[in-house]
Amino acid sequence: MLIKTKAELRKHFKNLRNGLDADYRIDADKSIASRLFDLSEFIDSELILIYVSVDNEIDTKLIIEKSFLLNAFFKRAILVL
């Protein structure tokens, strides 16, 4: 199946995410957060914007919580709702 539109792409990847095993998703979320915290761009940033995840998106709760704990390293952390 050839996917042509942005809406079709979003639907396709949403369906893929919805089909993932819950344990796999938890491990993947932790792995993504860990890789983010190791990036020099993240460590050296003065401002970070973090989207609050909804539905079956990558869970950003861990990223948000740790970012606030590391707030001494950042001038500002902004949540985007």
C-alpha cells in the first residue's frame, strides 16, 4: 500500500503504535528518554520545550520529571500542552 498524504501517514503510524506490546512500549519510552539525556544538545541547552504526550504517543512523563529535576542546568524549561 502506497501512503500518499500526511493524514494517511499519521493514521498508519498510529495504528502501528497501537499494536505495540505494553511492556515493549515502556522499555522503548525509557530508552528514548535515556538517549535524550545523554545528548550534548540536551545537556548544553538553555531552553527546552517538552510536549505533554497524549494517547499512545511516546510517554514524555519521565522526560518532563527529570528535566525539572535538572532545572539547575537550564535557564528555563517549558511544557507545551
